Amino acid sequence: MSPAGHRPSRESVLDAFAVESEPGRSTLERYLRLYPEYAGDIIDLSRELSREIPEDVAPLSAADQALIDAAWLQHAKAMPAAPVDPFAALTVDDWRIVAKRLDVPRQVVTALRERRVSLVSIPRGFLVMLAEAMRSSVAQLESSWGSTQLAGVRSYKADSKPLVGEQVAFEQVLIEAGVPPERRARLMEGAN
């Protein structure tokens, strides 16, 4: 069970005892002899493993079912709601409208949609305008930004598996999209 001279831990002894192929009295006595320091735990586990579990085939009473239903409702209320992904709700036409409202090339909107843009590099004012154009809130955008690891992976036929690229700065995306310097400066300030 362990190298010579090293005593196994309580957990490893109990794990080994639990998976013994012959869980009878002789196995119990052997473990008690080998590991007297864990005798109480070994005996407790032996009792637990040999305990018969009654199979209750009777259906639940109406009162029991009502208790279970009430507990489940209480549990469901305590669970946090699944975050809404504002990016998933928009269609291709919606994204065209977003690009027009923001007055940016569709390439910029695509980079935002695919979360290839580093969130911290986006000016707050532009983020507010993006949220409004998407009929969302800034908080929803921020919470959903990091939730999709493979958002940038498109489904094209390729020779190899597509990889998610590293995020780039918002200004870099604007430069690559050919946004003129004066428009780029206004967007970086958060003005429309």
C-alpha cells in the first residue's frame, strides 16, 4: 500500500478498505491488525458498507411531495439567474444597424461581437453607445465579455482547427478597419 517505513494516511487506508473484493470479517480483522490507529474509522466504515439500504417502493405521500416541492422552489429562488448574453440575441441585420448607429465599419463590430477586442481598451463612452445600440446595458456587456472563450472561432472549412486569437486594443481594430484619424480620436474619447 505504501513504501516501506511510511504509514499510509487515514484516507488511503479507508479508501483501500472500501474497495476490498472480500469485505468480510477476515478483511476487517486484517485492517484492524495492520492499522490499529484507524480502528474506530475502519469499524465505522465497515458498518456503513455492510448496512442494508431498504428499498422503499411506496410512493411519496402528498404531504411529503409538497415538502419536496416547497424546498425545491426555495432552492430555485436562491440560485442566481443565468447571465444574459446580449451578443447572442442579435441577428446579422441587427449587427448592421449597430454598425450604422456607431458609424464604424462592420469589421469593427465583428471584432466586438467576437470579443477580439480587449474590454479594458474600449473607452467608457463608446461602451455606453455600444450597449445602447445593442439594446443592452454596460453591465451585461461587461459580464458577457469574458464568458465566451471561443466566440472568435468561426465555422469555415479549414485544414486545421481554428484557434482563438489574442485580444487586441480597440484603437488597433479601428486602425486596421481604416477609420480616419479624426473619427478614431472622437471614438477613443467616447464621443459619437
